[in-house]
Amino acid sequence: MAKDHYFDISAKLDMMELKNAIVMAQKEIQTRFDFKGVLAEIDMNEKAKTVTLSSSNENKIDALKDILVSKLIKRNIAGKSLDEVKSEGISGGNMKITYRIVDSIDKDEAKEIVKAIKAMKVKVTPSIQGDEVRVSGKKIDDLQEVMREVKKLELKAPLVFGNFK
């Protein structure tokens, strides 16, 4: 009679929504007065899973990032799904910043999640399955409590809770 319930913790990212957010950010950049006649580009490399921002100075780069993050949030994508990889100067005194798209939980973060769940001393069983963490237990209330606690963790990956059964 007592059936196990479970859910998966992952960092899946809807790439179509990400592309849409980038297109919307590019449209806003074209209409903004402070970017007229200035290099201001947002490029996405889907295979390498990177987003590149290019502009004339650091202030413009920050403005580009703010625009992009606001568009991501409007499309229900966490702002921390972009992780800065490198910042470099390019020709003509311009700057370029490359961001990695975070769309999976790495092994260290998965171990940290499992450790935090075990420290709660709730009757659930966390297990790492590739780039997901599955949490199973008899009581739905226990699983919901685990979700609340995991959301409080400071992780790089934006967490998605799915397959709640």
C-alpha cells in the first residue's frame, strides 16, 4: 500500500527560450540610444554552449548583460544559468566577455546536494543519476521539505525539479 514517491533535481535549460531571450535582447539593443554607433553584440554558439557579449567598454558590457539577464528572467530562465568564463580585449579597444551556458549539475554540486539532503535526517533516499539527483521517499511532505531546503543552497547551476510522482 505504501508506494514510493520521487522527484528529480536537474539543471535542464530550454534552449529555444534562451534563443528567444537573446533575440529579444538584440532587438532592444538596436533601439536603445546609448548603443547607437557603438559595437554592441550578443552572440550564441549552441554547439559550444557559450554566449559572447562584445562592446566598446566595460560599462556597455554591463548594460548588455543587464538587458540579457532581464530577458532571460522574463522567459523563466535563471540569471545564474550564465557563468563567466573569460574576459578579453579585442581589436579597436573593444571588450569581449564569454559566458558558459550552465545546463547540467556537475558531480561536485550533485554530491553537495546529496550531502545536504542526508544532513536533514528526513526519511528520503537521494541518489546521483548522471547529471540528475533523484530523491525518493514514502511521504510527499518529506519530499516537499527536501525541495525547500535544496532551493536554499548556494549552487552555480539553476535547479529544476521534475518528475514529481
